[in-house]
Amino acid sequence: MKALRIVTDFLRGIGEATFFLLAIVAALPAALLRPRLVVQQLYMIGVLSLIIIVISGSFIGMVLALQGYRTLADFGAVSSLGVVVAFGVVRELGPVVTALLFAGRAGSALAAEIGLMKATDQLSGMEMMAVDPIQRVVAPRFLAGFIAMPLLASIFSLMAIGVAGGHLIGVSLLGVDEGAYWSQIHEKLHPHDIVESLIKSLVFGAAVNWIALYQGYHAAPTSEGVSRATTSTVVVSSLVVLALDFVLTSFMFR
Amino acid sequence: MTSTGQDVLVRVRDLRFAFGPRAIFDGIDIDIPRGKVTAIMGPSGTGKTTLLRLIGGQWRPQAGSIEFDGVDVHRQPRRKLFELRKRMGMLFQNGALLTDLSVFENVAFPLREHSGLPESMIRDVVLMKLEAVGLRGAAALYPEQISGGMARRVALARAIALEPAMVMYDEPFTGQDPISMGVLMRLIRTLNEALGLTSVIVSHDVEEVLSISDYAYVVSGGKVLDHGTPQAIRSSASEFVQQFLLGKPDGPVRFQYKAERSYAADLLDGAAA
Ligand SMILES: Nc1ncnc2c1ncn2[C@@H]1O[C@H](COP(=O)(O)OP(=O)(O)OP(=O)(O)O)[C@@H](O)[C@H]1O
Ligand SMILES: [Mg+2]
């Protein structure tokens, strides 16, 4: 009996979330007509996430370079260090780690903001002013997150490969030939790797935004409800990102 | 009720509404006369706020109908409903100001969304409305920098920004000092005459509300207990209405929210455990 309840609740949640997504998508054209709202959110969601992305990207790049160097040294192939870092970061860690950080930094903030707006009657106030909150509040945030994620993931990857990340450790510290570092990346990293990376981050970005906005919009209008929405946003979107990564990778794996 | 057709702006008929198992309205009829100030009074928790949300079409009744200017609010597609709402201003009990916008921008919000006026006109309208509620000087402040009573006055300025046909005030007097209370009462009355508004005031500040309204309803326990002019209400034969007006703790209304078990039984339970 109780198991049945859990299953029906789960299915109802999925149904609700799907309708919510459809409503957002239907409101997107209107949101595009008001770019100022989107730009404002791009700042809140994207620009304010930059620092954490830049720092994490650098550290991940450094770690990858250290680890890769030891393995490559055994085969006398340290000149391929750049490719090892670039592959790891572009294909996998860039989109995934960025999405996880994005869920923690921007997703939780979105859920809390929308949840609080609901709890303080701001959303129903808007409705009574004949303004659709999905169109005015939710859609611009969704769009901004969708645009911000691939940009953030690209910045993450560049930082990891570049002079503050893998390059710093590999070339400046361990003495890998600079020309080899770059030319190998140039030679081995194909455009389709980059396209696949962008697809991943677009999908992750949409998923994290969807989850965060849904959690906020459907939060119970209390302080506990808002805190629960924030927590579930981070937990659910992290799991969803990892699961989606597996699915996407297995499709792209050749 | 003799009022018919054109005289009535909002017509509520046999309205039934429940939150889950808890019935809030059990078949009520209310007529809001056009161009008048109508008070809806009742104890806390009877569903006064709920009634306003039903009129605004935010919630759907289980049965019965609400007509605004001859149009059934709950039988409209979303777009038509939004058109109706532009003609209703609502002052929320807690103000419901947008916390990321300044006082000025809050009042400008409905104008920017709907009016298509140029910036200079929006500025003039907003300053006029803020002046009317005595808060022009607070235009640059943010909602967290003003008091609850001030927030409610800003919300009033916002509710009348689009010059609606009707304004619904949810507890406008709570948290106002005597001076702003007096100003607000006069303001509601003046706005009603000057803009040709229809006003609905929901409140339990009986004296204040009766002194500025043309007609009043007393609602409790899901029913309309009495309605009439303020004088008629004051001399109501209903025991309940008298208790409510005079604020006596004893009478047909119970101060306590309905409990399943007796007080003694509840306490004894605790002692036994
Ligand atoms: N979202 C909701 N879900 C369930 N019950 C609710 C909800 N909102 C209100 N209620 C219940 O409905 C009843 C009426 O609420 P409402 O807010 O309309 O009362 P009110 O007459 O405005 O009271 P007050 O004068 O204190 O503002 C309350 O008893 C409350 O418990
Ligand atoms: Mg109320």
C-alpha cells in the first residue's frame, strides 16, 4: 500500500515536472523578446559562477597533468601530456564537474529564490497583476542557465588545459616541451570532441535548471519548504547529471 | 437582494470551496455593488483572503460561480482571465512586494508590463501614486528597508497604478499608526469617488471599516451571517454579529480553532504518557 503511494507520488511528480517544462518552453519566445531580463539573469547565474569555475578548472587541470605525467613517463610519451589533459577535460570532466558546481552554486540559489518568492506571495501577486510568473520569472532564468552552462564548461576546460592548469604543471614545472604540448592537442582533439562536449553541457544545463526551477516553484510556502527545495535541487541534479553523463557517453562512445 | 444587472460588479452565487476535507465556504451569495465601498468582515480564518483569491481566479471553487462584470471568472481561458485581472487591483495582506525591486520599480511594475507608456509618463504616474499614499520620499528604498505598514501602502499604490475598475483590499489597516490609518481610510474613500472605483475591503477592524463602507457582509463558518448598510449591521439582530462587533469573547463564535477532542482529554493524554 505504502509502496504504491510512493510510486504514484513519483509518477505524479514526473508528470508535474513535465508540464512545468512544457510551460517554460511555451514561454521561451516571450522571454527572448525581453533580452534585458535574460541578460540580468546571465549575470546572476553565469558571471557570479565564474570564480568557482575558473579556480576548479585550474586545479583539475593541474591534477590531471600530475597524474598523466607519471603514467606517460613510463612509456616515454610525456610529449602527449597535453592530449591526456585535454581529452579528460573536454570529453568528461569539463561538462560534468561544471554541471555539479553549477548545481551547487546557481541551482541552489535559483531554487531558494523562487521558493521564497512563492512563500512571500510574490508569485501570486504577479498573477493577480495579470503577469505570468512562468513567463516573467521562470523562463528568463531557464534560458540564462541554458546559455551559461556551455560557456562555463568551455571556460572550465580552457582553464584546465591552459597556463594556470595543466600547462603550468606539465610545461612550467615538469619540463614537457611547450610546442609538443600544444601541437599534440591540436592534432588529436577533433572538432567532434568539442561538439560532443557542448552537447553534454547543454543537456546538463537544461536538466539542472529544470530541476532547480521546478523545486523552487513547487516548494511548500514555508521556510522548511524552501530549505528542502534547495537541498533536493543539489542532490537530485547531481545524480541526474551523473546518470545523463553515462547515457550520453555510451551513445557517443565509438 | 434587489440589486440587479448593471449595479453589481461582482456576483458570487452559491459558492462552495474547501481545502481538502476542510470546507471554507458552504454556499455563499455576495453582491459587490458597482462604484461603492463594500466591506467583508469576519473572524480570522473564515476565508476572507480565500474569497479574494477566488474572485481573482487564482483558485477554483468546487461549485457555484463568480461573475465579474457579467463574465464568469472561472470559465475563461487564461488570456481572458488575465484581461479581467488587469481590471482588478489587489492589495495583499502582507504587501507581496517584489523584493528585488525598489519601491519605485514595484509601483512601476504593472505599468511596465501592461501599459506601454513611455518612461517619462511611467515616472509621473508612479510618483503620483506614491504621493497619494505618502511615500514619494521612499521611492528609492527597497522592500526590506521599509516597515510592514509602509509596505502595505506601497502595495496600495501598486494596486491602483493601472487604474483598475475594482480594488480588493486585504486587511489594509493592520500595522498602521492612527495617522496613516486615518489617511488610508480617507484615501480609500477618495480613490473610490475620484477614480470611480469599486472597492472591496476585507478586514476585522470593524469600526474603521464600517465607517467608510456603503455596504457590509459578515461572513463566518462558511456562511454569510448578515449583510446590509453599516447602520443595519450595527443594529443586527444576529447574536453572532453583535458578538463580533463588540469583540466579546463569549457568544456563538468560538475563539478556539475547532479541535477534535476536549481540552481536558488532550491534557490528560499528555499526563498519562
Ligand atoms: N493553501 C492552503 N491550504 C490549506 N488550507 C488553507 C490554505 N490557505 C488557507 N487555508 C485555510 O483556510 C482558512 C481560511 O484562510 P484565509 O487566509 O482565507 O482566512 P482569513 O479569513 O483571510 O483570515 P485572516 O483574517 O487571519 O487573514 C484558514 O483556516 C486556513 O487554515
Ligand atoms: Mg486573510
